[in-house]
Amino acid sequence: MGRAVDRNLVRRQAREAFRTVRVYLPAFDMVLRLSAGLGRMEKPAVRAEIDGLLKRLPE
């Protein structure tokens, strides 16, 4: 991602998503890595994508 604004958006949304579900997650390290740019995604879409990834983690 080229723009710092976009990278920071993803960071903020990932931190908030993790904070809300961390009690349900197992104790291990995670890395969030983008395989493609976000394009014109808005905040709710970014958050929904991250929430979907966190739901796929094993309990």
C-alpha cells in the first residue's frame, strides 16, 4: 500500500478488531499481511474483512 493514510487505517482497524475478540483467541502470535491493495474500500469494509479473518482462526 503506497499511502500512509491507508496503511494506518488498516492498522487501526486491525487493532480494534483484535481488541474486541482477544479473550476468545488462543495464545499465539499473528501477522496481518495484505496480499493486494485495498483500492477504494471504506472503513466498514476494511473492518468486516479483518473480522472475517479473525473468525477463521482456530479456537
